[in-house]
Amino acid sequence: MLRRTVVAALLSLAVAAPLAGCGASPGSGPAEDELVVYSGRNKQLVGSLLEDYAEETDTKIFVRYGDTAELAAQLLEEGDRSEADVFFAQDAGALGALAKADAFATLPARTLDQVDPQFRATDGRWVGVSGRARVLAYDPEQVPQTDVPASVLDLTDPRWKDQVGFAPTNASFQAFVTGMRQLVGEEKTKQWLEGMQANGMKAYNDNIRVLEAVDRGEVSLGLINHYYWYEKVAEEGEDEVRARIAFLGDGDPGGLVNVAGAGILATTDHEEAAQKFVDFLLSRTAQQYFAETTAEYPLVDAVEPDEGIPPLESLGAPEIDLSDLDSLQQTLALLEEVGLT
């Protein structure tokens, strides 16, 4: 019953996405001696990193890319029949859902201990490998830095009517709402969502479009992940980007730090290769890649965030057990109830 419930929740989150193997034609499957990674991180983002790993370690690797929630639901549906060895997910909620369903093996202490306890599963079933903070993007031509709201809870103020962009179908927004439910309770979260809807919050398809809307002055504020702004600045130059971002501290729900992470399937036939792959994601090479290429937060102490990104410990992020982000079904039901999905 638990597994069916989790599958239903994950499928309702999933966005249709093609599932394809790295270097394989659509529909082809892995060879028996290949390490099979189900990756909710898209190929454009991490493909080169995984390809370099395969080449440098002479590891035969088959990567099935897709939406994180869709892949998690697929893994639960496949159960003992799954060919997957590792799940590399973009969201702690999906990892928590699989851990709750006993789909993951327990990772060794030497792996877990490389990461702060707040960014790994309390039961040792998954480990975070990179982090991202929720931030407020703002248009300084409409909102001076000194007037940026100090809390996401302030966005229901009539001052911000029709001026806030968000991506309601995006997994990051839904994880944020799940985190808010854990931090301030169901009723206060519902009141906030209703207040935002009444205040004319504008929906976009994803974080990129939210940031673009802020950048062109279509809305004055937007809810996104921090790295989208840093990536845009890296591509276009800071002088060419009108939008700016504000990190929300003091434990504010709007400053949630979520993680991408990995777990080893309990059914794997390639335990050693799977463990080496997870350890690679925590290696200096991979952590520097996340810091410098994707502008995410490295989660191993020896590697610092990229230049200009504030240290993780300085953010004042809310304290939350990221495994609790697995309550996806309740979040979706709440969003539907208030008319935001």
C-alpha cells in the first residue's frame, strides 16, 4: 500500500520526459556488465561529468536520464526487476520516498561522514552531493535592494499584488512548499498559498522563465533556485543581467536548501561499482564540477562554492530533515485544493 501511494504521488509530480541511455539508441537497454544509473539530473547538466568518469575509470556505464519523480516512480514500479544500480536524483524528496519504501541499501559511514548530517538521510540510505538554495529574484528598477521582502511570508502583502512569479509545476517549488509545511504547519502554509493566489501570483513553466520575467521587468519578484541567476550571469555577464537575487536567512522557509543526491538500489548486482560511483560524486573532481560548472553548493568541506556565491553556512537556512520532503502527495493535494495546479 505504501509503495502504491508513493508511486501515485511521484507520477503526479512527473513531467513527461524521454528516458534515454548515455550513448545508446532510444529503447536500447544496458549490457549485463554495465553500471546502470538512473539520473534525474539532466544530461546537459551532468552528462560530461559522467562520461569523463566512465572514461577515466574504464567503467562501463549506462545512464538513463529522465525527470526525477518519473524515474523514482519507475524504480518503485520495477521493484526487484529493476536493472538500476544507482539513483542520482535532483531532489531529496524523491530520495526520501524511495528510502521509505526500502528501495535503497545503507551507505557506509566513510561515505556518509563526508557530508554534514543535515544533507544526508538520517537512516543512511542516501547522501546529498550538491546543494541549491531557494532565493528571491528581484528587479532593482522596481524594488530597491533595501525594500526586498525579508521573508517569503511577506509576499502576500498587497504591495506585491501581481508582482510575484513562480513555477507551480516545478519540483523545486513543490519541495519548498513541502518544506514550509514541515516548518510552519499545514494551516499556515495553506493560508500563505491562498494569500499568494489572491494576490495574483503569476505562474511560469520553470525557474528559468521566472528569472527571465524578472529580468525584463514583467514581474518585480520571483521564486527560484540560486544557481539559475549565477548561470545567467556567467553566460551573459553581470552588467547584462538586470535581475538580482536575495538570500532569505534567519530560518525563513523561503531559504530552503535542498540537495541533489544518490542512493544505491538494494537490488543491485554491482555493489562495488555502485559504491565507487557514489564516492566519485563526493570526490574533489565532482565537487569542483558542481561548484564551478553548475554553480551549485559543494557538500564536502574541502571544496568551496564558486567565486561570488556566499558560503553555505552563512545563509541561515531553515533547519529541516530533508527526508521529510518525501510527503509529496500531501503537498500536491494542498496545491490542488487552493487552485495552484
